[in-house]
Amino acid sequence: MTSRIYGIGNDIVKVSRLKSSFERHGDKFLKRAFHDDEIVVFKQIFNENNDRAFQFLGGRWAAKESIYKALGNQERSKLNFQNIRIFNHTNGKPYVDLLDPTNQYFRELGIDTIHLAISHEDEYAISNVILETTLDKLDK
């Protein structure tokens, strides 16, 4: 089975913007953009290191935006930030976990694999995403 790139996306976030939104809106801001599981991790990190917690949020925000951009002109209204969860493997590598209906939409588009990279540097978080599909799914 041959695969090909469906789309590539990247995004950069100024971490202070997220911190400012959180300071103004608190949990209301978090719930608009992040899944409850991501919020739990954020709050655990926040209790230990405020700056690192907002870098965590920035990386997840950038990852979700990168996924949107990699989809191109598809129906973004079928996507919801809360249905796109970003976790880390035990080795630290980030990965995407999609919940329905977003997961179903990706299957309909033939997207099998989401490659994800996240990086932080002081005031910025950046993410790159590659969406991969198999050719036989695209040909149907």
C-alpha cells in the first residue's frame, strides 16, 4: 500500500497571548480550546511551573492550528479543538488523538496518520503537522 501526503500545516504561537486570555477568562478560555484531559495536565504543570504550563498550552494550540491548516480548504466547521487531543508518549514524543465526530471526518477524508512535532522557545511555541493518506483511499 502506497501512502502520500494529504497536507502540511504549521503554526507559531506567542505564549503570552494564551497567558493573557487565561488571565482574563480563566477556565472558560481553557474549555473553548482544550479537552478536559489537556486541562488536567495544564493545571498539574501550572502548580509546579507557571511559565512551562503556558508553553504546554501554546504547543497544543499550535498543534491544533497546524492540523486545521494541513486540511486546506476542507470543512473546518466539522472540526472542534476539544475533539483534537494532543498527548505525549512516555518518550516525550507528541501525538494526536482524535475524538468523534472529528475522527470520523478524518476517516472520510482518508487520513490515516498524523505526524506531529512541537517545540518551545521562551516566548514562542511552534508546531508542524503532516497528514498522510494511502493512495487507494484517495482513488475511491
